[in-house]
Amino acid sequence: MFDLIGRVIAFFYSVWPSYGMSIVFLTLAVMVVVTPLTLKSTKSMLQMQRLQPELKRIQNQYKDDRQKMNEELMAFYQENGINPLGGCLPLLVQLPVFLVLFRVVQGLTRRVTDIGEQAGWSAGRFAAGVGNQPENADPRVFDPENLDPTSELYESLSNDTEMVSWGIDLSRSAQSMLSEDFVSALPYLAMIGVVLVSSLFQQRQIQGRNTGAQVNPQQQMIMKVLPFMLPVFSFTMPAALVVYFVISNLFRIGQQGYITRSLYSGDDSPGALLAQQ
């Protein structure tokens, strides 16, 4: 999977030689591929919640006979066309995909660690009169992971110390830029602001369609804290990863809007039937 996603982002770079746009296209491609799993998981979750009272009745009725209870539950699942793992299995499938995507984007900014190679490269830069690097910039060239060494993306990164797109170095973090001067850090802080606002908007979307649902205090606390965790992490991470966070959040906003319209709107929708129940 690492190699596959590495080939995909390298392909996008060959079509549009921009580091930032390659990350954008890769993120969108992965999100589109896993969207059917997200929709299936949401539908199964709503169906299970709607039939929960009947499931509890069966469990209470046969609580002293576990084999009979399992037989009745399986018959109930088959009668209603329910997959008991339908709500969590698609999410479990998505998790490694997003972890691999995260690691591949993170690996783009890996740098050479060999001391001799670093010293020789730096000496060559100095001899050539190329010394206009920012004070806190890392002088080592990139050694990107999970990319074909013959790809244009690998060759471009492996010969440079900066990952510049849209006028900013995507290998730098807001924290490192802020240590130089506030003005240089503004684009990085702006991206983190988009991550925060989009995370809060997603939370509002989910809470807005579940106004009648009972939420336990622990889950409610997690929902309140979660939108602030990603911006905090983004402050110390390379901007390349922040681009991934921004695009995935914006895509999920559209995705949640579609889920609300298709599964929660209308009197006969799964969400409306659950609310009525």
C-alpha cells in the first residue's frame, strides 16, 4: 500500500509538477475511493440503532441460554438483512488506508541523514555560492520514502532542500517559521486556522442532525476536544501534512452534507425513522 500510494502521488506530480497540488490530488483520490465504505458504514449504524430495542429484547429473553440467544440474533439479522459488522468493518478498512496516506505524505520530507553526504553537499552548495537559505532551514537534501527513484517527484525532491509550493516551503512547520518571524509564519498559521474552522464545522454538522439522540458524557467530551487536537498537531508538523488535513477536512464537510441530505432528510429516511422511534 505504501508503494501504491507513492506511485499515485508520483503520477499526479508528473501530470502537474507541483508538490502542493500532488498532495491535494492524492488526498482527493483516496477520499473518493473510501467514500462508499463511509456511506455503507453510516447506513449500517443507523439500521442497527433503529433495531436496537428489538435486539435488547432478544438478549434479555434468552440471557440464560447463550446458544439460543445467538441463534435468535442470527435469525433476526438475516430477516432484516443486517450485517452486525456492517457499521464498524468499513471504518476498520479505512483506518490503515489513511495511516498509509499520512505516512507517505510525511515521508516526502524525510531528509538525508548520512553525515558525509550532508557535509559534502553543503560544501558543494557553499562553493557554488548558493547560501540564501533561511536561518533555521535544514541544509540537508530530501530522501523521500516510498517513491520510485526514477520518478520525477523523487528526482525533484532528492536534489533540493526546500519543498516549495504556492510560495511557501511545505517541509517547514508553523512552529519553525514562527521562530524566525511572524510574517513568514502567517501562511502556515492560516492553514492551521482552516483546519480548526473546518473541524469545528464538521462537529456542528454531526451534532445538528443528532439533536434528539442521547450521547454519553464521555463521547460528548471527546466530540468537544477532537476538533482542537488536529490544529495542535498541525502546529509542529510539516505544512505538507497540513495541506492533507485541510483537503481531507473540506472533503468530509461535503461528504457529511451529502450524508445528511440522503440519510437524514425525508420522513422515510433512516435518520428520520430513528428520530421518530
